[in-house]
Amino acid sequence: MVFTRFVEVGRVCMINYGKDKGKLATIVDIVDGNKCLIDGCNTGVARQIITFRRIALTDLTCEIGRGARAACIKAAWKKGGVAEAWAKSSWAKKLAAKAVRGNLSDFDRFKVMVARKQKSKIVAAKVKSM
Amino acid sequence: MTVCGPMKQYQVVGRKAPTEAFPNPEAYRMIIFAPNMVIARSKFWYFMQQFRKMKKTTGEILDINEIVEKNRNQVKNYGIWLRYDSRSGTHNMYREYRDLNLCGAITQLYDEMAGRHRTRPRSIQIIRTSTIATADVKRPNTLQFVGKGLKFPLPHRTDSAKRGNKALSDQTFTVGRPTTCFR
Amino acid sequence: MTRSFVATGGPKKAAKTVAAKGKSARMYPADDVAVPMKSRKGTRAPTKVRASITPGTVVILLSGRFRGKRAVCLKILDSGLLLVSGPYKVNGIPLKRVNQAYVIATSTKVDVSGVKVPATVNDAYFAQATSNSVKSEDKFFDNERKAAIVSDQRKADQKAVDDGLMKVVTKEPMLKQYLNAKFSLTKNDRPHNMKF
């Protein structure tokens, strides 16, 4: 197995626990084998030390120096097009779809149910004819 | 971290209570690490008793305030010289920690001393602390994390919260098997 | 301080003289004057209906024989009960009163400004008529089932309301089918996390 995501300075990660759950942040420095310093100046996450258990590494990185300040990270994100790349990723799309589904009203859920029935009907007919 | 919370840095100033014979006794300033002011004052008198002939009943605290580190945005290397009483004797020690501020490093120290040596906070005395330049780091564990171009994968771990559930560590029982392999 | 004791009639009379003269009595009545307890009847505050329910809100009924069905709230009656209608034509729910506690309010709203609810449709309208003509004993042995007789007045009122309501309901696509469908929870539905 080849690893593609590493804990390294500039790695973009997603917080998966606590009040910043679901937000992106950038690894700015590595503290020790369990913790790293992250900065989420682009997403409203305070600069803080966080354990690796509470983050998930993404495929994205940005070019910053060790211990970079917020302004540098912002510039690096802009230069690397991190926000756009993230929005394009299937991970982000899945999260967005999940959020949309979670906010559906009762009527919307009914409409989805009807649409799904229609879809499966078409699929079933097609499968039968094959 | 003790039950009172993480450690803080206090500057305590105290002196002997003035008498008619000595209307203006000398004041002493000490930097104390303690989780709160009450413990900081108590520690001040503990150390003061050892250095000078004065104690709480015959002295007074003139001033106590918390020292907050200015730069809490960068990870720094901290070296801590300490002395502690083990079950069989007293030892001197030098330890290194990486943290954003000194108080964080001191908190780590108290935690580690408790874990590795079963040392209680009362038997630890901090002698000296200082930030250390990357070139001067001595301990191999710290050296690992100060090098340039450091990177490593996270091959095996449990997620702190899976599928919108509570963190695994907060649950007594769970129906979901934890995922331990992440890319 | 000296006190002069004046013979007065009794506790009631003493209280009366106090009220007439506007002064405190010189004599304190030995016995307590019985004052009837204040009735708490009739002082009840009008029921507050939660903000999510307004005329036009589609609600999910949770109890009774229409449980699980969706209906349109037309009005909030003076008693605090909600006046709902299916409409009857769509899902069989007639003009009916329901308690707001047995209802889930959805965020779906129907414009009911054009629906005219007859003024006679109020709490009294729904009160059950008690008939004394049939003796209870006879009633008990009368096991024959009789179809409920719905008065022409009710039918007319239902029609009046439904006509207005159907105009709005048919305008919005899928809404008619939605009102006709029953609400239910399936696997992995977590009602406390759902938005209605």
C-alpha cells in the first residue's frame, strides 16, 4: 500500500470532531507524534493544537513554510486554488449533498421519494428489456 | 494536568510583614507554576521558607499576577530543568517539550512525570525553563520533530467520531466497528 | 396604650363598619370571616398555539383515526384547537378540530387567504348533540349498526371550504399527492433530527 496523504506542513485537513466539525484547516507545524498545529484562517477555525485523531487528511496541500502566519496561508490557498479544488472533490460534493438532504422539508422528502420511484421504474423497465 | 486544570505561570511578590524594628523588609519575587492563584501563593511560601527565614504567618503577599505568553502562535521547543522526589530519593532532570507556550509545556511535564514516574505535583520543583533553538535540542524524541521536510502518514488509528456518532472513547458499547485504516 | 372595647355585633359586622368608615377597627374580630375561595374557572388564559402553526400550515396528524395523514390547518379556534381539512376530497379528512399537541407542523404552507370558512364553523359547531329521546337501556341493546348521518349543513360547509382549498392545492405540483400520502418513518429515519 502506498500512502498518498501525509502529515506535513501545508497539508489541508478536515476537522471531524467538536465545534469545528466539518471545517477545513491547514497543518502549520507538527508538535509531536500525536499533535499538530493547525490554522483555519480561511474557514473560521482558530489556530490551535489538535490531535491527529480529530482530523482527517485530504489530498490537498498548499505551499507554506513551517509556522506560517495566517496571511501567508491565505495567500497560499489562493495561489494553489485549494478552495476550488476542494469544492470539486467528491468528498466535498458528498458532504454538500448530505447537508442538502438533511435540510429537506417533509414535502421535499415526498418529492424525492416520488422521483426515486420514477427512476427505479425506468431502470427496471430497461433491465427487463435487455 | 492536575484536577485543578492546566498549569499557569504566576509572578508572586512577598515579604516579611513590616515591624517597628524593620519597617521596610526586603521583598522577593518568584515565578511559580500552579493551576491557580491559591496554589501559587501556597507554593511561594513553601519555597520562601526554604530560602529565607520567613513563613506565611509572619509574612505578606504584596502582589500576584498571571504571566501570559505573548507569542502563542508558534510551536517552540522548551527545555525544563527540574528536581523531583521519587519513592527512593531526589533526582534532577532535564526534559524537552514542544508546545505553543511554556504553560502548555509545563502541563505536559506534570502529566508525563505522573505517567512515567508516578510523581505527584507536590514532589516536582521546576528549577529553570527556557526556549531552545532547533540546533540545541538534545532529546531524540524532540529531535524527530524539528527536522526540515518532516512528513509521515497516519496508517493506523481510530477516528474520534464515526458516522455522526459520539467519539469511540465516549461510548461504552458501539454497534459500528471502528475504521482504523485511513489513507 | 389603652384600648376601649366597644361591643360590636360580630365579626361580619365589624368588617362592615371598617369598610364603611375607612378606618381600621378598634376591635380585632375574634373569629375569622369566612371568605369564599376565589374560583379559578373562567380565568384560564387562551391557549397559545406554537409559532410554526398558522392558517395554511400543512400538518401531520398523529392520533385518532386519521393518524399519519396530512391536512391543512385553516384556522385556530377560540378554544385553541386547530380547524383542519384534508381537503376531504383528497384524503378523506373532513372539517375537523385537532389538538395542536397531536400534530407535527411542517414548513409547507398553503395560501388559504382565498378559502372562506363559514362563520358558523366554530367550537359550538363541533359540539356533540346529546339526544335524550332514546333511553340508555334501549341504546345498549340496539346493536344494529347505523351509518352516521351527516347533516346537509355540514356537507355544504365542507364543500364551500374544499372548493376554495382545492383551487390552491391543485395549483402547486405534487401537493395534492403529498396531502394524499401517509406519513411514516422507515429504517434510518431519525425524527428528532429531521426537519419538517
